Amino acid sequence: MFDTRLKELRTGAGLTQAQLAKQLGVTQSTIGNWESGCRVPRTETARKVAAFFGVSTDYLLGEDSPVSFGPDGESMPDIYFRLAQGAKALDLTQHDVDLLLGIAREIKDKEKKFKERNERP
């Protein structure tokens, strides 16, 4: 199942095997071997793959499935992956991400309060 899930995540992210290999610090042939089912990564490497895509190792191994979906029908791992990629592209630190999450919470709270005020008769 790892082979299938890895390929789905990679192609869903629009990455080539070479691009993913570079991100993970492995060779393109390693990615090819994983996707063909010839080899599986060591535990620590599987954790690194899972963290990169924002999924659990259980999901990668086929023991779990993303059951939570976003507003556009996107699976939550897809959403988390896009957020993680954006954070990496902008070179954000964990502190930066935490600040952004705090801002997002404030926006949602204000939106909720606005709706509550405007829904009253």
C-alpha cells in the first residue's frame, strides 16, 4: 500500500520523482523503487515522507484513510500538504506558522460573532 499511497501523494502534489527525491534527500531511483513496490523505506524515512506530505505513517502504510474533508471536497491531508508546502516555500519557522494560526483563529472568531449578530431577529 505504501507504493500506491506515495505515488498518489506525489502526483497529487504535482511533483516528479526527481523533485520528491531532492526534497527527501534520496535518489530518484529510490523513489521509483518505493513506488514500484520493490523496496520500502526504513521507519525513520517513512516518518520523513509522512511529515513532508502532512499525513500519518499509518495512512502511508494503508492502515488509515483520510476521512475528513475540506470545503472543496479535498481530503485534509491534501490541505495540510498545501499548507506545509506554502510554509516551506516562504521559509516560515514554526513560530511564524503558530502566529498565522492564531490570526486565522481570530478571523474565524470574528466571522462567527458577526454571523451571530446578524442572524438575530
